[in-house]
Amino acid sequence: MCEREAKDKRGRRRVRELNQQSESVTTVRREFLRSTLLARKTPPKMVAACVAATLARDPGLMSEYKATESLGELLGFMGYYPAMCQAE
């Protein structure tokens, strides 16, 4: 195997490993949000300002990759797809 092929193979292996780590971390983050922050009766101080500032910086967060499905999952609405709920 030539050096370039070996380097490409290492690169693909690294991508697979990072993807697996990302999935694990995402699961832990969502569980933290669900069990800690969203389970509270009142939100932590300054959370509204933090959310507003984050959305002002990157408004696409509300519509990008699986955003609505993730929101539904975090709020306990499994199988929630807003596009399917719109009036025709």
C-alpha cells in the first residue's frame, strides 16, 4: 500500500471515529437538556437572553438539519413533524 492510500485510510478511520463520538456526545447532551434544564419549573436566570443572542447570531438553527425533530424529541413529542401538521 502506498503512502497516499495509507493516509487516506487513516483519514477515513478518523472520520468514522469522530462520527461515533459525535453521536455519543449528542445523546448525552440531549439527556442533560431533557432531565436537567427542561425538567425545571423555572428556567435558569439569563437563559432567555442566551437563547435570543444565539438565535440572533445564527437564525438558521431553527430550521437546519433536523431542528424541528430534535425540538419535538426534547419536549417529549415523539414523531412530531411540523410540516405534516400544516393546514392544506
